[in-house]
Amino acid sequence: MLHLPALSPSRFEAVQTSLPGAKGWLRVNGQSYLHADLALQRPTGKYVSRLMLHVLNVVLAGVKIRTLGHNAMPGLLFPELDGEKGMAQVPIWPKGYKLLVANVLGRKNVKGAIVVPAEPFMVLPIRPEWQNFEDYLAAMSTKYRTRAKKALKLAEGCEHVDLSYVPTQSWSAWASDLLKQTLRDKTVTLPASLEVLLKAYKENLGDAFRIFGYRKDGHWVGFITAIVDDEAVHAMHMGFEPSYAQQSQFYQRSMMDLVHLAIEERKPVLNMGRTATEIKSTMGAVPVENSFVFFSPRPLIRSLLRFYARRFHRLPDYTLRSPFKA
């Protein structure tokens, strides 16, 4: 399996401990991990299964949940669990909490826990011979290079602005509004204040946190953020006006800007995150399997989650593409 680096520990701790819901350290399988309260939201169900939402509401009503890491920091921490130890690897259970969630790489069974496959993280290995973005495009077959250039062409009327080194208050309000528009129907763990979230990343990561804004006719229509870490560039937040995104292929354009960033920074890996699996594969990203592991001391909660995982949980269908020349 392709290696997907976690965020460096010092940077992870700096951001995680500044976010709402952070709860300090928890010992799991002999290692100490930062953990946090997990607050569930209620999206409309347009992108999240209505059946899943109903099950979550029934099963988790009144249940206090904690997660290893933080739900606002996906793809940045991957705890290592022992498949044979079960709940014994959590020697001090968080008082008053009935459910503990961990996002781990792979799909290994864990004794006594419920393991639910997640959409893959899409990861682009940056080849050493790519000295610039043009080298990346040249490595593609004609079909996919033409698609990439089309996305860039459609976005030509939009101004690309690097906001990484300007005061946070100049972009945090409008960026959080666009992020809310983009996420509100797509997640069950939307943080209460997205502006606080974006500020926390920037204030604690400094120049390692990059933000690119997209402006058309003097109006901000989209943005994307990334963390430039020791071993990888991690795509983090994306917000956009839906009408603009549809006509300009904004998703592809903004992701290609991160490809450019990863090449420029000479990082070996670009973590593009979850979702849009097929689109990201057209840009050369490959899937990295991961799953959510649920621990609970309550037999009823375990039984209901196990029933959901076996009978109802389904991942989206997709076809992986291979854009690079043989």
C-alpha cells in the first residue's frame, strides 16, 4: 500500500489543541493520542444517506462520543491499533463516554470493535523527474492532458490569488461562508464555527498553511487550502460558489494548483483527501484504503452499529483512471 504520511506531531498538536472540543491525551495500544469530542450535525441528506442519518440519530441519541485526533483534522492522524487486543488497548476509558472512534489505514478487523470502510484517501506520488507543472502534464497521455488543459482554460477568466501571506482577517469571513455552502449537505461532523476553524489552522501553522483564493469580476468565488508538511502536502479545505464551480471545473483547477504546489515544494506526496475519487484519479492520484473503528463498552450500541455496517453501509461506486503514459 502507498505510504500516506500523517501530519508531523508538533504541527498536529498545535492545531488540535486549539480547536473546540479538544480533550488532551488518551492512551491507546501503548501510544498516547490527542482526542476530542465528536459533535454530529444534521445535513439534509442530499449527499449523505438519509437512512444513515436516521440510524445515527437512533443509535447515537444522547450518546457522548470521542474521536482519536479531531473530526476537523481528517487524514492527518492514523492511530495504530492491535487487532487482537480489542477494548483492552484503551486501559483508561473516557469517563461518561459510550463510543470511541478512530480513523486507521487499511481495513484490518479489530476484536470487539466495529470496522466500517471509508472512502479512500486519494494520493498523488510526485515523481522526482517532475521539475515543474509542465513536466507533470507531459507525463500524461494525450487524452488526460487535454482534459487537464481544458480545466485550466475554463478557469482563465478567474484571478488566482495567493493569500497565504496576507492578514487572516482579510479572507477568513468570506472563505468560511463559501466553505459552509460547500459542506453543509455533505458531512455529519461540521464544526460549529468554520471561521474559527480556518483561523486556528493559519494561526498555529503559519507559513505552512497555504490558501489560494479565486476571484471573478471582483468577487471571491472559491478557495482551497493546504498544509505543506515535512513529507507531504495535504489538501484541507475547499469552498466555492456552486454555479461558478459547475461552469469552470473549479474542483479540478484548484486541485491542479496543489499539484503545482507539491512539485514546487519538492514534496514526495500530495494527499488530495477523500471524495471525488474518480476525478482525482484522472489527475494521477491512487487510492489508499482506510476505515473507521468504533469501540463501545455498551453491547446494544455495538450490536446496532454492527447491524448498520453489515446491512446498510455502502461506499460510492467509481472507476479508477490511469492518466499517465505507460
